[in-house]
Amino acid sequence: MKAVWNGAVIAESNDTIVIEGNQYFPPDSVHREYLVDSDTHTICVWKGEASYYTLMVDGTENKDAAWYYPKPKDGSIEKVGHDFTNYVAFWNGVEVTE
């Protein structure tokens, strides 16, 4: 799987996890040079608190276009069947393809 935005490959991996229809990329498969920490956080009732990254490619910003769970809620890893701590998912115009 590959995540592309603004002509840049943001992440690429053969070991993504699908959760609720979203591809989550392993932390080491994400090109960190395109990520900027965000102060945004949201709550999922069963996965816990999500943190966000803003993407920055060639001076263009895509605010909060990536999210991850730094500390998944108790029981959520068992529900998914895989530890998804710090795995990164994308939205807001990021193309995720095989």
C-alpha cells in the first residue's frame, strides 16, 4: 500500500492494518520529513484518543491529514487482532492505493 499527497509518497508498506476501512501504516514506513505534529486530538469510543499530523510537502500544508493512536484504549488491540500503536492512517485528499 502507498499513501501519496501533492506528488510525494508519504508512506509505503506491505504490512498495513485495515481498521474500519482505513489502511494504517507501520510507524517505520512513514516518511517523517512530511509530518508536522498537530495539537488536534479526537476520541474514538473503542480505540481511544487519536493524535494528528499535518502534512507539509513543497511548502503546501494539509492540516490534520494523518492520525494515529499513541496509546490505544484497553481491549482495542485485542479487538483489532494486531498492535496498532503509532500506526498512521490518512484522509483529506491523501490517495491510498495498492
